[in-house]
Amino acid sequence: MDAKKLEKFKKKLLEERMDLLSELQRVTSGEKSKDMTEAKDSVDLADASYSADYSLAWTEKINRQIREIDESLDRIKDGTYSVCQICGEDIPEGRLEVKPNAKYCTQCKEDLEKRGEIQ
Ligand SMILES: [Zn+2]
């Protein structure tokens, strides 16, 4: 992949990372105030703990996505960004457009999904 395209994907990844960070901030700060209101008003404590669990799961998901983006940015530096981590083939650009932090080519991803190793 040429430098210009790499730069484009890098920009995309950085933008996505920023979005995720602000989302993370929103979830963590929103969680606090929401829990406080719920603890005061709600008679259904199960609900409040469900929402706390949900925020936690959401936070973990965002953190994982940020990590994946960081890995992709590292791979841009290494020059292995558009290379499938399993078979070493090029990941199609169309796939990277949709998912800039893709690590595997379409075929390998499908294989992993079939084996239940990724979702
Ligand atoms: Zn592959």
C-alpha cells in the first residue's frame, strides 16, 4: 500500500480513536450521575446494577476497540498494516475502508468466525 493511502487510513484510525475516547468519557461520567439518580429514586435495585454492568461491558468494549486501533497504528509504523496476520496476504482495501482496524483478510476472518474464535 502506498504512503498516501496509509496516511488516509491512519487519519481514519486516529479520528475513530478520538470518537471512542470521547464516548468512553461520556460513558464513565454519565454512569456516575445516572447511578446516583437511580439509587435515590429507584425501588428496583436490579435495574441499577444491570445498568452498571452494561456500562462496564460497554467501557470494556470501547477499551478493546481503542487497543485494536493502537495495534493498527503500530502496524502502520511497521509497514504491516494491510497484511493479514494469519496468511500474510493483503487485506482488500474495501475491507479496510469499512473496518480500518481489520487484522485479517476476509477469508481468514470467516474461518475464525466459523471456528468460533472471534465474533
Ligand atoms: Zn488471511
